[in-house]
Amino acid sequence: MKKIGGLMLCLVVVAVGAARAQGIPIPDDVKANVRARVDNGWSVGYVVGVVDAAGTRYFSYGTTTRSGGQPVTERTVYEIGSITKIFTAVALADMAIKGEVGLDDPVQRCLPSDSVHMPSRDGKEITLRLLSGQRSGLPRMPSNFTPPDMSNPYVGYSPSLMYQFLNGYALPRDPGASYEYSNLGVTLLGFALARRAGARSYEDLVLARVIRPLGLGDTRVTLTPELRARLAHGHAGEQEVANWDFDPMLGGAGALRSTAADLAKLLAAAMGLAHTPLDSAFRLTEAIEYDAGATMQIGLGWHVAGRDTAMIWWHNGGTGGYHSFIGFDPRRKVGVVVLSNSTQGGDDVGYHILNPAMPMMTVRVAIAMPAESLDAYVGTYQFAPTFGITIRRNGTGLEAQATGQGANPIYPSARDEFFFKVVEAQISFQRDSTGRVTRLVLHQGGRDLPAPRSP
């Protein structure tokens, strides 16, 4: 920097020092965006927390149920889904540091050899490190995961079913060869660690190894009556939905419930702002292990976005009616937690706080349209021979269902223009000279993807 006057430099130093003393505020544009999401029905309630050396600040907006309930706060309990994987990773790191397991131990050592035989390939075995680093070669979900009740999908899946799948599975590639996100892999990791530690359940494992050492009083799988009274109700679109339950030993990928206040404590420990018995375990989880895509890397549990100096350690989570995000910038020592009691998430809010250059989702406002005019859009639109989107009526509105995926409502913002609330995506319908709708264009991720209407 050339010739900065002494007075100017002094003012800059004073301003920076004041900002650090007061802490980074939750930006006004974040508050406005969150209010708009709730006020326009995108979500029911949000809690946002920002953690730095000055402490934690929260912004909460909305309620625990769409019909009213209580205002949400940093002490409101949410399902946190896959953020549970961070707790599993810290438990692994703690056990490795204490010499109870080795990161490169084959997971078979932690399993009953008379009941299950882990798949391997070319003499290479799946290790604990590979399970946490999402390079095991196991699929996202086992093929025998066939829930009878999709509103509570994990409740009937048992260790014996997991054994059955593993005993018959052939790895498509060598363990460690490439990244593939696997809920099964981290479920197996939590199960294996609980067995090795002699824990009666996955919850007992993380209570002893992570939750109690960090002083997290409101993080549990099994809720006490007092915690259940503070539980936000989950929502998918307009509907309130059931909570998810897991086999006691198979919760390592997504069973935990927590609060913004507890997750802020976890972030403070992860950044070294609060010293705990798990300092070394956090450092071990945060060390980058593998590539996980063009701009993504992964440690143990943590995904790492960006490269060089602009890097964010993060994980998110989603269940049937909740979405969660935690992330931190270790260089600036700033962390963010965003919790929603809706499938509409807040990852973009978290990223925007950590890096204002990253935009937040535009909150679009639905307009009223005559119900009979919606019939013009009903049909199937093909992007490819084996992939398309079906548009159908859903009461007085429309819903879109992509091949192999669930149906989601779409909302009109103008004639022939619709948007999703569950993801940042829009649909434009196009008409021919007679006024008949003949194709749609899906706008998502900066791409415009046309699909002609099937006859």
C-alpha cells in the first residue's frame, strides 16, 4: 500500500479494534432476507447465530409451528440432520488421539466377524478414515433401505439389515479412489465406534465423547420432556411433518437434535475460541484429507469450500421438516449457524455472512392466479429420454416432480413464470403461436435448461 498517512492508518486501526471488540453484527440484509422468507411462507422460523472472539449474537424470526406456537429463539430445539456427522467425526478423532482406534484401522476390526464381512476390492479395505472422509466406496444409501413410512424413514432400519447389505455388496471401485457422499458410510462409522467404545447406543457414545466435554446441555437424540417442549415442529411446504427416529445404534449420520446456542459452542470450540478437552480432536477433524470436487475438499466430517485464503469449513443437514447449516472461516475466526424448521434451508445465508460476495437467495412473492388457468401447464416435459419434469395440479396450485425425485410445489410470480421455495430454481413456460404451452425452461445454478412438452 502506498503512502498511507499516519492519521488515516491510526483511524483504521482504531476502527478495526472497535469492530473486533463489539463482534461482527448480523447484517441488515440478512435480517431482511430472513423476514421475507418467513413472511412469504418459505419457512416457518429461522435462528441465525454469528460466533467470533467477542461472543455470539443471534437473530430469530418466526415461530415453532405454522399455526402459531412460540417465537423461535437460540434455545429452540431443531433436528440437525447431517450436522450429526461432525459429532461422529469428533468422536472418531478423540478415540484416535487416545489410541483406542487408528484412523487407518479397517472398519471390520470394530464389527462382529461372525455376522458381517465388510466388502473390499483388490485387497484394499474400508478404513475409519475413509468412512469419515466420504471415500469408502459405499453408496449414499443401502439398496435394502425401503421405508414403509416415508414420513419417518429410518425408524425401521436395523443393524441386521445393514449387515445384510454389507455382506452382499460389491464395491464399484477401490476404497479411497474417489469422493461419494454416503449416509450409510457415516452410519456405519458411528455404529463401529459405539461398539468399540462399549457404548449402549450412538447417543451414549457422543454424550461421553463430545456433548458433555463441550458442555452442550440441549443436544440429544432422545429428548427430555423439557427439551421436547422447546422442539420446533418440522414443515415440508405448507404441511407440518413427523420427526425422524433412528435405531439407537444407527444415528451417526443424522439423529441429533440441538439448538443454535449449542451449535455456537461447537463452532467456538472448532475455531479454538473456547478451549475444551477436545481441542486436539477438532484440529484433527479439520485437517484436509481429500479432494471432494472441483472447488471442494474434505477433512474428517467437515467439507471445505474454496481454495487458498478464502476457505470455509462447513456442513449442513436436512430431515423431513428441518434444515441446518454450520460453517466457519478459521482465518477470521468467524462462525455461523442457521437453523430452519422447514425444508427451505439457509446455507446461502450462512455463506453470505461468512463471505458477503456470495449472494443470498432472492425471495420471490407468489401472486394469485385463477385455478382453472393452471391446467394449461399440466403435463410432462422431457429434458432427456430418461429424465423429465411432470407438472400436475395440487389442490388450487401446481407441483413439479422430476424423475426419481419427490414432488414440490411451484408458485406463480407472473403469467408463465413459477418458482420453487425448496431450492433456488424457477420455471418459465413457453407457448406457441396458438397460445398452447409447448415447453418449459428450468433456471437453476446459472443454467437455463429447456424441455419440450411430451405429446
